[in-house]
Amino acid sequence: MKFRVITIEGFEPSEKVAERCIRSAEVGGIEVKKHKAITPDDNPLEILKQKGIPSEGFQEVWSRTDRCMSAFLSHHSLWEKCVEENVPYCIFEHDAFVADHIPTTITYKGLLSLGHPSYGKFKTPKTFGVNPLTSKKYLPGAHAYMIKPGAAKALIERARIDAGPTDVFLHVDRFPWIEEYYPWPVVVKESFTTIQRVEGTKAKHIDHKDYKIL
């Protein structure tokens, strides 16, 4: 399994928290490497067109459209690597923090969410270990998950139909085999966002007083 943290290269706040993510994983003996994020400077709308991915699903009130598309494409680029290399990946967003042991030898169907819900109301799984996705009907934040090549291929294929914000795209109505590990070993430690609008930060489990929209 390969471990990657999506990082906005050259952007100090992102580089700093990605380094924190890497250090937090090292405690458990896991080597995480940075993966270059796609940004608005890369013309995400054009990339979507080239890949045959519709852009309509990224139009929402919660996020800035070009940044929402960029975040999705950053994940998508790792799904592509997962398929090309035929190796499972564990994907972190830059503000993820490994707070507990990550079960690297666990059995799961295709995509296993590892992250503590980072916004809104959620349900707690009733048993330890691998559960059906329980906290929400979609990923409770796409900050930490494992994915197998077959699942990554399914995501790539479905993205050509109805792509959208990464966490909402990863919905059990699309992918009923998504699972969740509990207790959640990864949390979000975020003090800023590069994606959301003000509306999108209101439900976050954060200290809103010092939170920054960059």
C-alpha cells in the first residue's frame, strides 16, 4: 500500500500541515509522501473536459467552484495512479492527522473511510473495526481513506457521469460497497480552508473564531 498526502506545492500553509500529517503517521511506522495537488492555476475546468468529466456537479453554494474541481481532480489523479500501478492507496488531505493506529492489513471491499467526521451531524458505528458507511450516507470528509485498484477504477468510470465535490461524490447510493473503520484513526486539524465559502464552514467542527478562508 502507498500512502500519499495531497499538498499544494509552494503554498506554505498547505506544506506545513502536510508535513504535520507525515510526522503523525511516522509514529505508527507509516511513510507518507506528498502528492502535488491540482490548483486553479492548472485550469481544472479544461482538465475535466479532457477527461470527459461533467462540471455541472461542482456548482454549489458551499465551495468556490474552481477550487472544488481542483480538489476533486487531486483525488482523481491518485485514483488513476492506484489503477495504473495496481496497488492499494491510502489517501490523506493535507490537514489530516493520524491520531491512532491505521489498520494496514485489514480486509475491506474497496474503499474504507478512516476519518473522524469533520462537519455536521453524524452517526457513530456500533461495532469496532470495519463497518458499512455509517456516519453519513457519503464520506464525512475525504481527509483519509484506503482504496483498492478495482474501486478506484469504478470511481473514475462513474465520474464521467455525475462527478461533484469529493466527499459527496463518494456516496453509498453510487458506491454501496463503501465502508468505514471505527474507532476513526484519523482526525482533521484545520485552521484554514482553500476550498469552502463562508457558507461551507458553518457546519465544520472547528474553532470558527480563528478559522481562515484563504
